[in-house]
Amino acid sequence: MVLDGAMGTMIQALSLDENGFRGEEFAGHGSPLEGCNDLLCLTRPGAIERIHDEFLEAGADILETNTFNSTSISLADYALEGRAFDINLAAAQLARRAADRASDRTPDRRRFVAGSLGPTNRTASMSPDVNNPGFRTITFDELVAAYLEQIGGLVEGGVDLLMPETSFDTLNLKACLFAIEEYFDRHDVRLPVSVSVTITDNSGRTLSGQTLEAFWHSIAHADLLSVGINCALGPTQMRPYIEELSRIAPAFTSCHPNAGLPNAFGEYDETPEDLSGTLAEFARAGWLNIVGGCCGTTPEHIRQVAESVAGLAPRVVPVESEEPSFSGLEVLTVRADSNLIMVGERTNVSGSRRFARLVRENDLESAVAVAQQQVDGGANVIDVNMDEALLDGPVAMTTFLNLIAAEPDVARVPVMIDSSDWDVIEAGLKCVQGKAIVNSISLKEGEASFLEQA
């Protein structure tokens, strides 16, 4: 399947000024609107629909909606948070009309619409203040609420699938996936979900520090149609990561790279011939099911990509491993031949009087040092317990987990969230980007409660 290319690149080519973005409806809006590409779904719908048409004519099977920044969180930069639903609804309807026209012209080849859900302009697992590592500008619950609104507009507008993309912080993505499931449950509807992560550079990690394999295991619980990589890198730089993802993910895989790396002027120089040639190599190697383009890719890029992969066999999805895997910034897989898995228990107020005293006295720097000592001593997992009568368990768990997330040597191992209080467990899960271990839930409250919590 062929995905479309860069909506942002095509919008930039329109050379719109402030008035061009405002249109008549927002002529009196109190904040600058130039650069708010998503708003054009309301103020320049014809231009957006023509861009969709160009990508379809180039050979795209899947259109992405022009909604990458259409959460209330991101739209707040333009004082447009109150129009999030409207923008998503309009964007989905525009792409739906364009896709349906193309499908009508070729009834044997249906075109699809993917609702684009960007990562927002906030990060849930990192602090923007180096002097306050436990600080967060956004919470899991705030992300969920914003994504629920966006999803509502996209689904009502007629998308065929949802695509959280350009994920740089896995905790943000987990909030998005949670919101998707919440929306599906509330509205008795279910659509395919495709996700795409961004590997920021040759370190092979996300911006929030996870390796690709750790990222995959953090979201592998979700019911996904596909998982892929997009943005930040050109296809040549993506090669080792696409190969790795193809090996580890028991789902369809996608790749939509930038048109190379940006030059000194922020422009993309990779030609359609070069981009399509590299993606065709990936396809021939059996690594891909979905191909497309990200920043800098035009309809001509997509035309040549579509031609280069036509007739090539799609990747065969591997069988899912039965070995349990967990993750912090790095992955921990428990194999039959694994050595003893060691759990660091000193970050447990019930099991360490010293750690309990440090937490009660708010000496959190020393408390974090205890976690560091545990990992330095060989702990494969860090057990964190805040069940103490004098503590606000959910607050204490959140605060400590946010602090150790800023310590790469500690955060590389999975966390065991240890509590007999479900509120504490839930608070912990909402601030861990990796795949944590829960210790524990039980059938004490009945089977229905157990299954909901699980």
C-alpha cells in the first residue's frame, strides 16, 4: 500500500501570508495564524482538497488528514483550542471526498483515509526544565482528553483508520492509544490503528530515549494494524531501523521517510529517483507493507515510489514471540536461558526504612540515588512502592517515577509498580513510557474489576 507525501511541504508551496491563513471567518482573530496549516481545512478547504487530489493522482492508496497539530493542546499556540473538533471534522470530510472520487474512478481499487494524530507540542515523560527534572508541562489525562476530542472529529468525518504518527515520546503515544480504545468502547465502534515512531538520529533512539525495540514492546499490547517509522531521517539513515522493526514486530510495517536530511536552508534535496530507489530496496528485502513520504516529499516523489514498488511482494508478518518482554529505555526479554532476573527492592517504603525516611523527609535526590545504586548493583528491574500511611501514594509514586525518568542509567531498566492500591498503580502507569510490571492486582474485588484493571 502507498501512503501520501508531505502535506506541510505542499502548503508551504502555496506561499500564503497571514491573510491567506485567516480567511474571512478568522479575519478578526486576536492571535497570529500564519503557519497554522490545519486551520486551512476551514479557511482554504479547496486548496487542501486539491493537494489530496494530487497525491491520489500520483498513486497514493492512503490519504492522511491535514490534522497533525489538531489537538486542543497544539492549537492553543494560535488561541484556537476551541475549534479542535471542527478542524478535525472538516479535515476528515475533505480527505473523504477526495478519496471517494478517486475510488469511484477506479472501482477495483479503493482509496482510504487515515486520521493523522500528531504527538502534540508537549512531552509527558520529560521535563523542559533541567533544574526541575520532575516537572511536566502535560499529564497523561490531559493528553487523553485532547486526543478524545480529536478522534471524535476524525471518526465523525469518515476516516477509515487512525494514525498516531511522528511519535517522539512513547508516553504521549500510549495516552493516544488509550484515548482511541476509550473512544471505541464509548461509541461501540472500531477502526484499524496504525502507529509510526520517529527515530531522531543515528543513536537509534526516540527523543525520549527509548531504543526501537523498547518502543515496540511498550505499545505491543495495543491492537495495531501496522507500526512504522517516519520523519527526522531520510531513507538511507532509516535502513537499519526499518530492518530491525521488520524483524521484531508481528504487525504490518510502514516507512515514510523525509526526502533526505534538511540542508542549510531547511529544504530537502533527495530526488524522487533516489527516495523511490531506496524504498524499493527495502520492499525487495521483505521489510515493508506500507510505503510513503514525510517532510519534503511531493506528488512526484509518491508517483515514483508507487511505480518502484508496484508488483513487489509485501512483507510476511512474523509469528509473535511468546517470550515475555518489558522495557524502560531499553528492553528486557525473559528467555528460557536467561540468568536470574534481579529486582531492586530498596526503592520500597515497605521494605526499606532508609528509603521510607528519605521520601517522608522529601529528600528525593537521595531517594533517586538509591535507585541508581540498585541498578549499579545489577538490578534488572526497579521495584517502586509508596504504600505508607503518611504518604499520598499516587502523588508520591508519580513524583518519584518522574524523577527517575530523568536518570538514563536508572530509566533504562523496566519499573515494577508495587502497590495494593489501584489508584497508586494507575498513577504510576500514567507516567511510565516503557512496559512496566504491575505488582499486583487480584481477584479480591471480583472478576469484572480484575479484567478492567488488567
